[in-house]
Amino acid sequence: MKILVTGANGYLGQGIVKHILDTGNEVVAVDFSVEQIDERADRMACNLFEVEDPYHFFGEPDVFLHLAWRDGFIHYSDAHIKDLPNHYEFLKRIAKSNIKTIAVMGSMHEVGFYEGCIKEDTPCNPITPYGISKNALRELTNILCNKYNKQFMWLRGYYIVGNSEHGSSIFSKITAAEKEHKKDFPFTMGKNQFDFIDYEEFCEQVARAVIQNEILGIINICSGHPEKLSDRVERFIRDNNYQVKLNYGSFPDRPYDSQAVWGDANKIKSILTNMKVG
């Protein structure tokens, strides 16, 4: 298949494109700049919102994977609200084409404050501009897919663990602090429990999800179990042989984070199992 991936030069895009290519499928990788994207992909630098006929412009892909999103780790950025109409209009142009499947990267933050296991039918009550915008795009994309008879896939991402300093997660910030030879890292008390998933596993799950079409709808990209933030961060520091130490209590916990939340991994486990069997 030919898979169109937007936001391909970003933190997630680079890994996801690589994993899709490793499955033997073709990738058209799009972003403002493309220098960090796997050279096996057909790399195209452009402003995708300015493309009037994306289906033909990007070579008539079979699957569209929409990763493009500004300020994903800055939950109160105005960009989430300002960019939403552009995302919707672009997705509408895609939906009107002959593409078969539309997949979009979502976030567990679209659910809002929730305690326990997030399932496909868990009600969404987002409480940040990021969560509100993602949830709105999910609902709008579902409407478009129903209207234009496209296969709909919403990939709901959870907490990614990676040692790249180029991201904005706490793990990226710790890596950056280590490379700057800082001795202490300001931290919360770390009592909250989240669904952590390693970067490579996250990218593999997304890749495997978009190259199949039997399991659709909302798919949690997750580990399926909670782990205390302090435990996961301490383990991350040990695994990477970092010297930086956590300064507990420097920051309060975010008021919109639950005490324990994780994703229902049944769908993604079925996808991964079926791929191995096949």
C-alpha cells in the first residue's frame, strides 16, 4: 500500500514512518521540512493546508495517517483552537477523494479527567484546549468518514517514553538535562499512575494499525496497564545510566491529571497478534 503520513518530520512521525517502511509498504512523508525523515520514503516538504487536491498531489495514496499537530505537549496553547479549522478542511478534502482509509493520531487527553481504564466508549469531557481540539477533530473526522464512506481509525495515544531530547515529554526533558550535565531535575511527587509505552513500541503499534483494515474505530496505542510516574521515571534514569537526580516536590501535580488512568489494549493486542499469525 501507499500510505500518506503528515507531520512526518516530527518526534512521532520519524519513528512511525520508519516502522511503516519496515513492513514493506510505501510512504509519502509530508512536513514543512523533511531532513530527519527516513530516506526510503517519498519525502515532500510543503504546507499541507495549502494543498487543494491532496489525493492527486500526494500520488493517490491508499491510506492517510494524519500526525500533523502543533504544540502537542503545550496543552493550553492557542494553536490548538486556531489550527482546528485548517485540520478539518484538509481532512474534508481528503475524505472527498478516492482514499480508502483515514487514520488520525489522537490523545488520551481528549477524554479529560478520568479514573481507571479508558475504553472505546468511555465518555469524553476534555478540559484543556489540546484535549478539546483533539476531541472535536475526532468527532468531525468520524462524521466525514461516515458521509464519504471511508474507513475510520482514531489512534488514541498515551504516555510515550523515549530518550530523545528533541521531544517535549518529561523523558525528553530529563535527557536534555543529562546532556547539559545538570545534577538535579525539578519534579512533582510523581504519585500519579499513567499508561507508559516505549517510543519504539508506540511507533510499531501505529504502523501495524494503519496497514490493516479489519479493526477500525478508536484504537488505544498503549501498554494497557498503569505505572506510577516516579517509578517509571526512576527506571528510565537507571536504564539510560543517567546521573541526574529527581528533585521531588518542586512542582505540584497538574490538576487535570487523574490518580490512575490507562488504556484498554484489547484492540491493539488483536492487531499485533493477527499480524504475527499472518
